[in-house]
Amino acid sequence: LDSLTDYVADARGSDARVVLIAGEAGVGKTALLDALHERAPEVRWLWGGCDGAFTPVPLGPLYDIAGQVGGALAEACRDDAPRERMFRALLEELTGAARVTALVIEDVHWADDATLDLLRFLARRLRTAKALVLVTYRDDGLAADHPLRRTLGELAPLRSTRRITVATLTRDGVSRLAGDRDLPDERLFELTGGNPFLVTEALAADPGELPQTVREAVLARVARLSGDARRVLEAAAVIGTRVEVDVLREAGGAATETIDECLTSGALVTDGAVFRFRHELARIAVVESLPAHRCAELHRRTLSALVAAGLSADDARLAHHAEGAHDAAAVLRHAPRAAARAAGLAAHREAAAQYERALRFAGEADVRLRAELHTALADEDALIDRWEQAAEHRQAALALWREVGDPLRVGDQLSRLSPVLWWLCRGEEAEAADLAAVDVLEPLRPSEGLARAYTHLAGMYSSSRPERTRPLARKGAALAEQLGATAILSAALNAEACAAFAMGEEAEAVLRRALDIALAGGHENQAGITYANLLLYAREEHRFAAAARWFDEGIAYAEEHDLGTYATALRGQHAYTLEKLGRWDDAQSLAGKVLATADPSPRNQLILLMIVARIRARRGHEDTGTTVDEVRSLLTGLGHAPLLVEAHLTAAEAAWLAGRSADAAAEVRTAIDSARQVGPWLRGAIASWARRLGVETDLSDLARPYQLEVAGDWRDAADAWLASGCPYDAALALLDADEDDALREATGLLDDLGATATLAVAQSVMRKRGIKAIPRGRRAATRADRFGLTRREREVLRLISTGMTNADIAARLFIAEKTVSQHVTAVLNKLDVSSRGAAARKATDEGLVGTAI
């Protein structure tokens, strides 16, 4: 509470704070906020909450807040405005206030993706506002891939973010809460684990009937109510976390005196114009105690009551109750509308959940309706990187359109199936689907499906047969322009740019035009693809500053529009950039985190796995072969020359480091087969490894550092690599040198990177050449600090400990402030601390630097 009071003071000084308040269910997060509310009455308080009773309503908390502030925000919500306008209206409400505003958003573990995007939006933009954003969530039971985990990770490093964890009660705390009740304190603590809600519920039960679980505690309390009050409470539990009076009267048959009994007993509490359970766990316990037939009847009555009360616009809520009532017609009426609204607000996971709900009740529905539902669900699955599911629903839609006998829709579905198969690394099947689409659609009237098929074929041919791309891309573009299909026009420009890059031509200008078209048309999917391509080509050409810029812009767009597929693709490309720049810990951490939490598509997996495999091989990890085998398993049917080449070079390097030169050479020969279909940088990498392994090749038109390597000009090659910020490539170039100092320089670079396996190769080369005083391993200074800090990181830590800001450190070391930030993050991670002050204290305690200021 003192910390929160300090954050109010910070906000009063125009230093905004975003406070993440975590704790298990029932631990007292809301009680903490209520206490702060009492302590800071001069603050303007705005309250919103996320609903766990049904599939989340997109931006539910924002609508709660709009009702409290009115003005431009309420107008935007009433108008169903684009969410960017709603976000801006809320931001202006917070930044324009003369006094401190505390914006509370409770239970964000139930938040829809659009609400999580709103949090990211505010956190990045408030800064100097007189605002305090207080976010509560349950930190127990969050799945590894829960969207909130990603959001918390992105908010954590922001300057305005603070964290508070509300702990459970100690034994003494339980004893104080129990007071002089006739209950053994130790037994009460063991039963409840110190959870205040469980303690409270246990204390409310009759003496001698100590419940064994929270459900029993709640139900014991409910059992003391009259029969009518229990039925009202059951209805309230089914209605949800917010219980409107009129709806409760209708659904629960509630008389005024019966509602009063629920209120005076504490089973329900008044919250403005609505009722709610004091604790959500109590509501859940009541719902789960209901027999199926009773629960279904209450859902049916609630559905009818909501419509009668004029609340029929909330399709997500109505769809939830329709499903509970097993009312197929109502589900098929409301769930698709809720899905369309969620998709319009870029809450694509919620949209997918609603389409899935509709399909569960569509077994007896019209064939066309089922085909449309499968099509829409496949669209949403594709955006959130669920490609196996997308393929399943595309195939189902295709079969249904064939059953209908509508060739135009059959062809359109084939053209939509192709990119799904492409993301699944099923290249030959993707090409067959597009060719089949062309066969079906060309005899018919011009259609978007035909334009899409031309365009996707062009994209698939861009790396393997780029000479075929331009004619197809231009046919697709012309047809798209004729039909006003700007999303397909953007895709056609992407395909043309990909072919230009494969042929060594300039591609960025065409991609920028494609991006402008996608953004202007609000085509989220196509904008995500284009951002990924802009980043891809910048990093492939080793234009790392441009790559970082495209990553920052692209990831912000992908996150704000819930584009899981492209957020993962962008992170994979960014991890590759970090790898090339020698930031291996960051690259491996990012790749590993995405693989562990995002369940990426096979194509996205391949990029991430190659990064992990290379770094692990270079650092001598024993299970590198397993990762390389995972890479191989994704190559079948890939049909994409750049990825094939990278995969074979990854396997070649792993084999070379393991001493299997023959296997490495075989991988390089396979890569050479695709060398004509890739750009000068990848072609140069093939030539470099061919030279290193004694494989004959006549490859030409190589990127300059590789050209120097192949020509035997190791010094200029190493300098070129170092100038572009690629220390590992520089070390490999120096290994070809015939000078002792160059080899020692190589070992130094490898040592700093922790590339122990590659360092062993370098040491072997030095021994064969009779060089004495061979470096033995990790630098003594790095070993001595026990935390694996590099020389630069120790230097940054020393300056942190003197109280310097990032700007001060950047000026002292003549490096970019952003680079300093990256070093600071690495230092905090390696020291396992969460703040600069903690890092300085630990550095002093461990003897890493002098006395901290």
C-alpha cells in the first residue's frame, strides 16, 4: 500500500506509472485497491474489469470506463469506431486531465486480445501524464502460452512499469483474521494456505463444520439461505460477473425481499447499478454445483431476460448463454456476429472462439452456412498462427462448397488453401492447390479467387523460379485493380518484390508501396506479411539498422492487431539479426521463448530452430543433433530455396563442429543445388563453406565479405564483417589466416561469444601450425565474475554502479543509447536482478566493482 501511495505521488508529478498487481485468486488484490482508494480520495478513479463468465467481449473494460467519463470516448464507443480511435480517446482522457487519474483494469487474466493491446498502447504512450494504470491479474494457473504472459513480458522493461505481488497471509495473519473465533489457527492455515478468501469463507461457515475446499465453504454459506434466495443466487451465478437487476428478476423469478436476503447475507454485493458476487470463486462454486438440467434452464431464462431488458446488442454474452441453453438457433444467430465484431476490433482469438462455438451447433445447419463458418474460422486461425487448424477448416469448407456445386466458391477456397499449406511447409501441395484454383476459375468471370491464385503462385515461384513470378504477379495485380481488391494488389507487389530480391535487384521500394496499400486499406494480414518481408530482406542484406527499424515498427503493428503469425515471424527474423550481431544469449532466449509459448507454424518453427541449432552447436551443447533433426523433419516439401539453403548450411556447420567433415561437405553440396535461386549473401555463405570444406564450386556474384573470403583476403574480409557488426563471421574469416596474431584474434572473438566448440576448432588449427601459448578457453575476467559477463557488460555494470543513466553511459562509451539499454538488460538478466540499484548492490557485494553509489 505504501508503494502504491508512492506511485500516486509519482503520477502527481507527471511521471505516469503502470502497476501490475499479481496474486492468486482470492488473495486480496481488490481489497488493496479499495484501501488505496480510501487513502487517495483526491484522485479521479476509473474502473473497468474483464469478465470470466464467457468468451470475453472485446474491449469490455474500455466500454466500462467510457460509461464513467462520457465525452469523446463514450461517443467513439457508441459509434463502434475503429479501435485506434477508441484508444486515442482514452489516451487523451488520461493525458489531458488536470488531476491524477487512477485507471483500474481488474482481472486481465480474462482479458481479450484487444484489451491486452490497449494496455500495451497506454504503457508505451503515457509517460508524462498524471496517470496511474492499475492492472490486477491472477498469476496462478496461467498456461505457458497464455497471451497475458507475452503482454507482461513486453510491459516489464518499460520505464513506467512497476510490479506488486500480493502475498497470502502468514500464520500470524490468519490468526489475527480469525480473532477469537472457535477455530484452531494452525488447522485453518493448513486448510487455506493463508488465502484471505478461503479463510474468510471458512470462518463464515458454521462452527464445527469446517469445509475441506472452497466449494464446500461457499455452498455451506449458501445453504443457510432460504430456498427462494438460493434459487436467486444460482440465477445470479449463471448470469455472470455483472448481474443487472431486471435480468435477475426475470431469470431468477426474484422478488425484492429475496434479493435483499442475498445482499444482507453477503452472498451478493451491490456494485453501482448491478450486483455481483463478493468473490468470483464463490460464483464459480455455485455454477459448478448446479445439475446440468438446472444450469441449462437458467441459461435459457437469462438469454430471454437479456433480450427483454434491451441488452441484445451484446452478442458475445448472448452466445454464451445460448450455448449454455443448448439453443442452436440462438448460438448461430449471435456467435457469428460476436465473432465478426471481435475480428473487427483485431481480437482474433476471441473471434476464433466464437466461430468454434457456432460450428459446435451447426451440424444440422444449411450447407452454405457451415461452409461460411469454416471459411471464417480458417481466416482467424491463420492470423493467430494456428495453421494446422486453418488447414482443417479450409479443407472442410472446400468439401462443403463442392457439395453445394458452386465452382466460383470452390476455386476461391482452393486459392485460400494454398497459403495455409505453404505455411505448413507443404510446398508441392500448395502449388497444386493454386494450379487447381486457376483451372477452376479461369473459365468463369473475373474473381478475387483467381487474382489470389495468380498472386500466390507468383509468390511461391519467387525464390525457385523468379523468371515466372513477374508475369503471374502482374496478372494478379491487374485483376485485383480491376476488382478493387487492394489486399490482393498488395500481395502481388510482395511477390514481385520477392522475385526482384532473388534476382539481385532492388526490392524495398516495391515493398514499401505494398505496405502503404495494405495499411491504407486496413488489410492486417497483408500488412503483417509485408512488415515480415521488409525485415527479412533488410537482415538478409545485413542492413541491421534498417532491420531493427522494421522490427520495431512491425512488431508494434502485429501486437496491436493481434497478428500472432506475423509477430512470431518478426521475432524469428529479429532473433536471426541478434545472432549475426553476436548477441547470442538474447537470440537464443527470444527464439526459445517463442518456441515454448507461441506454438508457431512449421515455417516459423524452422527459422527459430535453425537459430537455436547454430548457437548450441557453436557452444558445444551435447543435444545439438536433436535440434538439427527437428530442422530436417520440416524440410520435406518445403519448396523455398532460401530456407532450404539456410537449413543445409546449419546442418553443415553442426557436422563440421562435431568433426564430421564428410557429412558437412555433403550438406554443402546439397545447398549448392539451390544456389542459383538465392541472393548474393546466401550464395556467398554457400561459397564460403564450400571453400572451408574443400567442396568445388564456381559460384559468383557474392556479397563483398564472402567474395573477399573466397579470394583468400582474410584480413579485409574480417574487417568487413567487424564493420557490419558480425563478430562470429569475422572469426571464421580469421581462421583462414596464416598469421599467428590473426588466429589469436579469432580465438578472442570466439571466446567473447562463448563459442566453445568453434574455439576448439581454432585451437586445433593453431596446434597443427605449431603455434605456442594457445588460449585455453573463456577469458579469466569472464570466468572470475561467475556471472558470464562480457568485457563490455562489466564496463556497463561499473558505470551503472556510479549512478550513470543510459544516456551518460552512451556518451562515455561512444555507443548508441539503445545499445546501452540492451547491455543493461543483459546485465540484469545475468545477475538475476530486476533493477539497476539491485545490480549495483549485487556488484558491490560480489566484488565485481567498487562501492556502489
